[in-house]
Amino acid sequence: MSSSFEGIPEYGKDLIARFMRFFRPRNVAVVGASREPGKVGYAVVKNLIDGGFKGKIYPINPRATEILGLKCYPSITEVPDPEVDAALISVPAPLVPEVIPSLAEKKVPVAVVVSSGFAEAGNPELQEKLVSIARQHGIRIIGPNTYGVYSPWYSLSLSFTIPYEHKGHLAVVCQSGGVGMAAFGYARWKRIGISINVGLGNMSDIDHTDLLWYFYADENTKAIALHMESIKDGKKFIETARIVSKKKPIVILKAGRTAYGEKAAKSHTAALAASDEIINAAFKKAGVIRAYALDELFDIGRSLAMMPPPKGENVLIVTMAGGLGVLLSDASYDNNLKLMEAPQDLVDEFKKFVPPFGAFGNPMDITGSCTPDMVERAVRLAIMHPKVDAVIIGHWHTIITSPMEFAKAVVDAVNEARGKGVEKPVVVSMSGDIPETLQAVDYIETKANVPTFFVQPERAVRVLGALYQWARYAGILRK
């Protein structure tokens, strides 16, 4: 194991080794593969093919010789490779435990069980039997009752939902299939790059804590977003998250925080929940960021994966509208951001081109009469100034500077600064008519990799606040 993993407990190192095979497989076996469209076993094989998986795919079905043009095997023990890196099980629940010994013969490190009919269906004994047999044979289990996993960097769509093609740097874990699909819908809309997506289902064995070790080691993961309905082992989670979040930010949406939600969670995945006060204390101790809504989880998670860490606390607002500047200022206070005193030399530069009815403090209001050239100049000056550590940019739609002209000016300024070696956190809030403004939002995110938000300025500031919250915990900034 790499020396960079010093200080990681042995079970963490074991998990990293297992997941390095599983999420980056040379071959995959689908136990319960089907010839019938509409069946889960058929959809999984089709997804592997349609997703462009480069390794070998082994459908397992004793009553078929071929599925989707692939040779079918009666048992995983019959596949030609001496080892199988990843396996998915899609057979009726009572038969799942019987499959495990055959996986062990092929040294499968981790198996995904998509089959339902376990604890969530009032059958905890069968789930306990599955886990017991898996442990006896040295196999770890994801699920049961899960949609599967995705590893886009390795073109692995080991799931019965549609493949996902946008690879990137945000790891996503969901304890619910519906939430997982919401994650994909949001990610496709925003074209968010995912490093890993895992559906935990009933979380009978592998849980959020276990996966954190792989995310810690995975060079493709820069930020981690977790949806939780329960925490299996609070102490273990805190100990693990404290280590991982020193290196990579973790944001969590804890479902079931109310009496109604807790009741729903118990009926959904047979989850055991803790009081919200205990959860808050655990998260604070673990150095994780808490989200309270699904869109907030995705907003923060994707933004943390996009932005560089800040080098200081000084935040500057550059806005085209005074009223927008007020909202951004309030949101900055709410999110524990420090709005610096605008440096005099920067003020002097702004006064050279901003109308006298603008504002030359913080916020720096360049007014709605600004041209695209003025926008580019203002943003560039703000980013390049050595005393400015992060920039919040506010836009509103005018005839003088269209949303797309504004977007191009921002992109040019940000990329020019990066070309000179200046990397700072930047967030943008855009307000205006659609579809022009939405197109401009997409342009900034695509061309400059800058988190950009439509209409709600508070969302832009919230993600920057989350970045600073993590940076303070990780020791990048002094608290």
C-alpha cells in the first residue's frame, strides 16, 4: 500500500484495495443476466455495453447461451478469467445467499446486490444470512435493494438505470434509488462530472464510512456528496470523516431529521436513525458540511469539486446592481464570509472606468450601464489583485450588456488570470430573462468551470461559504 496511506487503519487499507479493483474492473460478472427486455438482468448487461465498458462482460444464466451478443455462462465459476473484479447479483432474494460461495472461488472483492425482498420488505433474517455468508467467504456487499454503481472514469455503468457519461470529480453516494436518480437528473442538466456514484440501498454491509476510504485515495475525486438516511456506526463515521475531510470536503444531506422523515426512513430501508442534535454534533466533530435540501447538496457538492481552495479570508463582491450587492452582502454574513475593505489602489483603478454614480467599496458596483469591456476589466482587476482571495460576481440582464456578452467577459477574465497562474475561488450569480440568461450560466460553467447560479444570489454565496467552512476545518485557513 502506498506510503501516502500511512495512518489509515488496516480495514481502511483493505477497503481501498477492494474498491480499487471493483470501481476500476478488468471484468464484470452479472449473475442473473436475462434475455428478456424489461428485466433487471437484461438492463444491467445492456447498460454495461451502452456505457462503453472496455473490459470483459460475463453474463451468468444457466438457461441461456448468449445475451446481447455475449457468451453466457451457467455459473461464475465457469468464466475463463481466474479472478473477477466486480459482480452484480440480480436473482430472487431467497437465492442470493447461495450465489456467494461461487463468487469467492473467483476472488470477487465486492458484489452489488440489486435484488429486493430483504429487510426493507420485513425479511431481516434473510439479509443477516446474506451478510454472514459473505463475510465467511471474504466478500463485501453493496445493497441489497440498490440501483447499483457508476464509475464514469472507467465507463462502468453497473446498474439497471441508464448509463452516465459525464466523468468528473464529485463522488455521490445515495441511500435511496429515487434520490440517486434525482442526482443523475440534476447532474445531466448541469453536465456535472461524476467520479463515482453508489446506491447503498439497505446498507447491510458497506456503508458511507467504508466508501470514504476509497474517495480519500481516488485521484479523480475532489469532493464528496452523501445522502444519508442513517449512520450505522457513529463513532466509526466520525473517526473516518475527520481524516478524509482534512483532505477532501464532504457535504451531507441527512434525511429523516424530523419525526415524520425518521418514520418514513424506517419504512423505506429499515434504517435506524439518531436524533438530529446528535447528528449535528457528529457532523461538526467530523468537519463535514451539512445540507438541508437536495438541490443544496448538489449545489455545494459540485461547486466544491470545481473551486480551488482559498488562500485567505478576503472576499470581494463585484456587481452590476446595487440591490443585488445588498443581497450578496447579507448572504456573505449569513455564511461567515469576510467582506474585505476594498484596497485603495483597486478603488482607484475602478474609478478610471466606472461611472461616478457607481459604488467603490465592497460591494463594488459597476452599475447596469457597464459595457462588456467594463465587465471584463472589473472582474480581471478583482481576481488579479493580490489582497483579494475570492470573488463574488453579480449580474443583471440589461440591453447594454446581454447575458452572453457578460458571460464571455467573465470567462475571458477568469481564464486570463489562470493563464498567469492566479487561481482563486470565483462564484457568479446571474439574474435576467430566459433562455438567454440560462444559456449564459451554462457558458460560464462550461468554459471557465466557475459555479454559476440563476436568479438566487444566496445559492452562489452559500457554496463559497461551504468552501471556506471546509478550508478552515482542513487547516488551509486559520479559524
